[in-house]
Amino acid sequence: MGFWENLLQGFAVSLTAFNIWCCFAGVLVGTLVGVLPGLGPTATIALLLPLTFKQDAISAIIMLAGIYYGAQYGGSTTSILVNIPGEASSVVTALDGYQMARQGRAGPALGIAAFGSFIAGTVATFGLALLAPPMASVALKFGPPEYFSLVCLGLVAATFLTQGSMLKSLIMIVFGLMLGTVGRDMVTGYPRFTYGVYDLEDGIGFIPIIMGVFGIAEILSNLESSLTGGKDIYEKRITGLLPSLKDWALSIGPILRGSVVGFFLGTLPGGGAVLASFASYTVEKKVSKDPQSFGKGAIQGVAGPEAANNAASQGAFIPLLTLGIPSNAVMALLVGALMIHGVQPGPQMITKNPALFWGVITSMYLGNILLLILNLPLIRLWVQILKIPYRILFPLILMFCLIGVYSLNNSIFEIYLMGGFGILGYIFKKLDFEPAPMILAVILGPMLEDNLKHAMLISSGDLTVFFSRPISVVFLGLSFLCVLFQMIPAIRHSKDVALKE
């Protein structure tokens, strides 16, 4: 079928009553998650994932995807009104958005954030629909050596997901790979690292891990921060949500540029919405005729980054759907969700599950429309929700964690695992070890091992198979360049220290 026939098929799937409801529920929850600082889409998807087990794969992924890109919308509200980014990708929005609010222009700031996000989401949805099929057709040429090299690239690129040191990222990746080896060997059936514990013979499920390191750890961290201080809510009446013609004239260029920059950065492993919003802000400051106005309430500083982070959140679906490689922690959760529903993400997804592929893509356009309709009227409601004390919210989050983990396999042992990983996740936060690389390694580890074994079987144990196939060589070369790129600052720093001494 052609492009337009595929889109029509996708709309036929996404516009069913139940899938519209799932999309609505996803973007509504996502917006709320973005509004509440400290929760985040990763923790929320981890908490709500068990609720999708009884759904079919299409409606489940539509809802979970809605939570992800909906959170990018909601994060701007707290950035502008409270100067506390609801999402890491909204940090840049706070620079000019909060200044606009202090100048009595909170309405136009919130309005341009909503419209900019809608335009960027629309551009990204069509970009995803156009670029994903050709990428999937190329990926059909992949064999076990290519997949092994691609997973290596994905794991190395995971070091870009963190703002800390590369060494800590690599430690978390190795720890995640170790967790992925627990259980019976896929070939020999011999138990590994189970230490006689029967519940570990099937391996450590990623649901208890992610609910622990994201859900329970977030509760502990937020309870600690809630004891140390509150937040200053913008109390003035919010008016003028529709931007003026002058605002539109200043904003349309940043929105379009941010959409393009965000979409392409979103497709890169380790790129994502955070990098996209910073890149957009930098671009706008460079091309502006009045760069001194940035940081003092320039509407371009809200429009560009908000468009970029929303476009990036949808661009991240390209490597997920076409290669089966998650580019961030949320995409790793969606890989797990697809596998739970018996769907293997990757190049054959378009041919084997076209309804799911095109249904998810078209649901994003529907979701962007719903978000635009929801966000403008509900801004005053989000302001009231911001005032809810965390001591009231955390028991509900904890209840979702307990029910979600127990309902998966009716296992008390997995609740203990979740608690253990929750304490471990809290320790990671205190020591500045970010858990995202570990989660990616847990998801990709079994895939890495499986393709390594298959590659060794087809080559009779000859390691040169990874260097004799062009695509594999390219991925391994990119992995080496990623490591080198990360090491250059450390090498320069050590040279500077040596010269000073």
C-alpha cells in the first residue's frame, strides 16, 4: 500500500471509540504528570504499565505514548507559573516563561507554549510517517551481527542520557547487563546467579526494577525535598491565552525551526527532548536581532524550546519502531510493553503489525489535537493541583506501585524486589548515578546476548563476522566514536591539570 493508504488504515485504527478514549486518558495523565514536578513520565508509565496488560497492544501503546508526549506539554505550565520545570526538557522554558509571567504575560506564554507544541507535534507526526518506513526497509537487511553491533551502539549511546560522568554511566550499564543475565541460560537452561532462589530462575522482571528505581525512589526523594521547602505559585489572574499577532510574528519562526531541530535530535540515541530544547534555545539566541532580550521575557525563548521538546518526544519513536532500539528510558519501557503484548519492535513491525504501527503514528496527531483542546481551558485547574501537598499524593503513588507489581505475577517476592530496587534507586540519586542507562541495559542485555550467540553459531565462532559485514562495521565504528567523544573532555581536563602542576 502507498503512504496515504497506510495513513487511512492508521486513522481507521486510532479513531475507534476505545482507542480515542485511551489516547485521551494518556494525554490527560501525561499533562498532569508534566504539571506535577518530580513525578515524570518514566515513573508514571512504570506505575501504569500493569493496567495495560488486559488491553490489546495497540490501545496500550497509544495510551502510554500519550503519557510521554503529553508530559512535554504539561511541563511548560510549572516552568512558566512556578519557575520549577515539571520536566527536565522544560528547564529552558523557565528562563523566559517565568519572566513573562512576572511581567503579567503568563497568558501569552502559556498560549504560545500550547500552540507551538501542537504545531511541532503535527510536523513530527508527518515526519515520523514519512521516514519510518524507509528506515525499516533498510533494517530488514540486518542479521545477528548487525543487531549485536546496533545494540552495542545503543548501550554506548546511553552514556549520553546522563549529565554526569561517563564512568558512572558505564558502571550503570554494566550493572544493568548483569541484572539481565540473572535466570536460566537461553541455550543451556542452566540457572545463572540465582543462588538457589526459585523466584529468580525466570530472571528479574523489569517491572519491579523500573517501579523501584523510578517509582519508590522518586517517592523517597520527593518526601525529602518536601521537608526542605515549598514552591511559590503564580497567584495573579491569567488572561490573554491567545497570543497577539505580534507574538505570532515573533514566534512562528522559532516554532518551525524548533520543530525541525527537535525532530532530528529526537531520533538520535541519547538525544531526546532535553538536548532538543537547549539546542533550539541556542539557535534562537544566535539568529535573534535582539539576543539581549533572552532570559528577560522573550517569547521566542518559550516558543522554540517548547516546539523542540515536543517534536523530539515523537521523533524518538523512529528508532524504537524501525530498529527496536530505545533512545531513552521511556522508549525502553515501551519496548518492554510491546514485548509483554507479544510484539517484537523492529524492522518487521511494519509488515507483521501494520495496524499497530500506523495506528500509533496517527494517534499522535489525534493526541496533539486533544492536548491543544485540553491545555488552554484547564490551565487554571493545573494551578490548583500544583498546590496539593506531596504528603497527600505519595500514598496514592505507593498504592499504584504495590498493586501494579503484585498484579503482574501475583508474587510477593517481586514486591520485595521493588522495595529493594527503590532503596537502591534512592542511593543512586544521592550518589549522582542516573538509572536510565541501567534500565536500557536491562532491556537490551538479553537482545545483545541472543544476537551474539546466533552470530557465533552462523560464523562457527569466528569473531571477524562483526568486522566483515559493512553495516556491522559502521555501528561498531560509531560506538567507538561515541566513547571517544565522551573521553575527549576528560583527556583535555587531565592535560590542563598536568600543565598547571
